[in-house]
Amino acid sequence: MSILTAACGGGDADAPDPPPAVGGSFEVEWSIRMSGAVTTCGVASVPTIQVSVVNESTGAAWQRAVDCSEESVVTDALALGRYAIRIEAIDELGHTLTSADRTGALVAHGDVVPLLPAELRVASPLGAIGARWQITLDGVAAYCRDVGGLSVAVVAAPVDGGPPFQDIFDCDPGQGTSDELPSGAYRVSAELWDDGKRVLQRTRAVDVAVRRSDVAVPPPFVFPFASQ
């Protein structure tokens, strides 16, 4: 059996400060919404949730990044007090897509405090490429028919690997918007085809970043021809 005794007298001036009273923890939950409806982390392309907890009096902080599909996390034991809490949805590139905040959350001794689930609203993970092209003949703007061109194929190859995406447009409008693409980095080039789908010219590829719910517009692709 151990006996606890209280020290008498003035005490030791060099004694360390007592550790802060340990209170409890927060249970943080979240859901992902896209276009107003609850969806999965996979469909929304949200791989990671980052939870940050800051003591409003001392500034002491706790932070953790977890797999979004876990749908909840319990913090480590925290000192008694009130806390500001931020829950962030993080994309594959480490960018914060959206966040939810709460202030004044109270942690008490020995308790695990469940918080109301945070609704994280994100945009569609898909984007597109708005391609433009020009035909020149002897350095002067020309029509597609002047060089035998009928259609333009725009090819977007993911930088991180995988099969390329291809969209085919009529040549004459000089522009076209691709089908929806997953957000990410692409190497994009254009091909001018004749009526037999033979490639008349192929441009050099350019780097294009496709972002969520956005149309990326690279510089115009130019097909230069010279008179025979």
C-alpha cells in the first residue's frame, strides 16, 4: 500500500510546474456532400480528412490526417478547456477543397465528447479541357479545307500514367470542349485528320492542369502548312 503525504512549508521554488489537468477527447465525424447529396469519399475524390484542434486559451494544438473513408476520428486526451476545431477535405494533390469549423467546444475530465457530424461540401472532381486550334498556310490564317483537314483530335495523357483521353471535333469551328476528365495534370496535344482519318499534322504536347468543375484552356494549337 502506498501512502501519499502533503509537503509542508514553503516548498521548493525550483519544482516543475504541475502538468495540466488531462480532460477528455473529441470524437469528430464527417460526411461528404456533392451537388447537395451525400456521397462517398471515392466518388468525390477526397482521399484525406485533416482534423485540427486548438485550445482557445493556451494555443496548444492537436492535428491528424486520416483516411476519409474512416468517417470519424477520436483525438488524443486533451487538457480541460474550450477548443476550436477545423475539419478539412484534402484532395490527391494535398489541396484543401473545403472545411468546416467549430469554436468553443468544451472537453471535460474523462469524457469522449461526440461532435455533430461536419458536412463537407465539395465540387465535382471532374473538369474539362477547352481546346482551340489554328490552320496557317504560308504563315497566313487558312481554312481547314485549304489543307484537306476535316477533324481535330485532342489527346490528353495523364502525367501520372494511365490510358490517354481523346476527343474528336469538326475542324471548322476552331475550338471544342472535351468530355469530363478527372482532375489532375495532363500532357495535351492535337492532331489534324483528313477525311480518311489520316493524321496530317500533330502538335507538340503542352502541360495542362485540369481542376475540379473548371475548363482548362491551353494556348491555341497551331497547324502550319506551306504551299507545295
